[in-house]
Amino acid sequence: FFGAETARRLTVRRVTKEGNTTYIVAQQYMLDKNSNQVNGYSLEWIAILTLIGYLILAKSLKGQTLGDRATKIAVVNTGENFGSPVPLKKLVVRYLILAAPIAPVVLVQGYFLGTSGNSANQLATNGFLMWSLIAAAPAFVLYFICVVQIARKRDPLYDRIAKTAVIRASWGAEIP
């Protein structure tokens, strides 16, 4: 991708079996085109930021992304200017609220990855998985609540806080 190595990785695994329990520890290394180890960083975050930017800009400019048009839905304003396309600021707030329950998971995993010194053994013994699951528990609960609210045809928590709503819209129709 523009001359950068994107998909060459070496994964080293150690499998230990003790009775009925199997322990697997893995370490991944980035490689250059000659298969030498490289201290590089993944560029996947660029694709993620591009996708988020597309979603936010498409929704703020037209009220619908291509996926919204295909499923015949649109996000609209429920505060002032009721029914109009949502301003960019409100969309950012909506998506930040939607992503907020994942923040503890990111913080816990960042802490463990930062203090492990890139050692898979240290990650496995420091309770990385246990603390990640504990940090993810509130996210599971909040997302379950949102799914129940959507199934009951009510605006989910993040829409109510951001003062937005999802409505049915026809293909190509301008949102009022």
C-alpha cells in the first residue's frame, strides 16, 4: 500500500498441555519484504478513521449514507429543527456516546500492552484476558439495553441523549 508493507507478519506460538487444560501463548512480529523483523505500526487505523469520517460527513450533509439509503433509513434531528438532517456536532456526540462503553476496554488493554514490553508470556500471566472481560461487562450490559430498546421500537439511549432519531425514508428522497 503506497510502498508500505501491510500484510507480512510472523506468528510464533507456544502450546502447553497440562492435563485437560491447554495454554496457548502467541507473539506476532511485523516483517519487511525480505522477511526481517521490523518495528512498525499497523496502518489499519487510517482505514477506520476514513470510515468514521465518511459516516459522519455523509450523515451530516445528506442525512443518509449509502447503507442508510439501501436500508431506507435516516438519522434526523429531534431537538430544534425537528426532522432535519442532524448537524455534525450532534452526530459526533451520538457516535461518541455509542462508543463510550468501549473506552474502559481500550484503557485496560492499552495499559497491559504498554506494561508488558511486547511479551506475550507477561500478558498471559498478568490477567490481561480477565481484566479485559471485566472492563467489557458494562459495555455488554449497555449494548444489550440498547438492543432491547430498539427491538421494542423505542429510541435507544444514545439517540435520546444526542436528541436524534432513526426514521424510515425512501430511496433518493430528501430528508425534510
